Amino acid sequence: MTRGPDGSVQVVRVDGTEYQICASDRQDNCMNPRAAGLAWGDRPLRYWPAETASER
């Protein structure tokens, strides 16, 4: 795990491979913070947004 100047995690290592953590300025070729085991970042949706309330 590598931290940036502000103390936030920027790089994690999974099975020997390093992955950058997605952030507002980094959205391509990166790992979602929650998928990396961090307690911040976007949460997966519980339903598809196109579904109506009666379809849930």
C-alpha cells in the first residue's frame, strides 16, 4: 500500500501486482477503493436504475 502526500491510499498490491486506486482525477485503469478493501468510494447499486419501483 502506497499513500499520497495527503495520507490517502493511492496504490495497493494484490497477488504481487500493483494497482492504482481510482480517484476524481484518475478513473481509467484503476481499482475501485471498495474492491481494494478500503472503506471509501462508490458503493455498488442494489438495483438497476432503469427498473421501476414495482420491478424491484
